[in-house]
Amino acid sequence: MKEGLAMAELKPCPKCKTRRGVYVVTLAPYKDLFAVECTICGEFISGYRTEEKAVEAWNRRAGDGGG
């Protein structure tokens, strides 16, 4: 996980509604692909080329309230 991304930029998980376990991660062994995952319920999105794109996609999904 990159430490540069503020937790406040990520919306809560659309499935379990918590923000506590939501993180941006890199997909090993592909250090140029990013995902956002909720470690509480396992919800995730993946396959984004930048951390910012992963966060944008997560926040759109969280804003729609569905996963």
C-alpha cells in the first residue's frame, strides 16, 4: 500500500459501509496495477494503472451504494 494516499480520499465500502478496512494496494507481482480492497468484508476492485484511477473507481462505486 502506498502511504501517500490520504485515507479521507477513499469512501466507505459499498458492501459493509465501513471505512476502517479500506486500502489501496498494488497487485503483486504487477507493481504497476492497483486495487482498492476492504479487509473487513473482502469487497475489491482491481486492474487500474494508477492509484488515482483505482480511488476514482472505488469512490464512484461507493457513491452508487452497490457492489
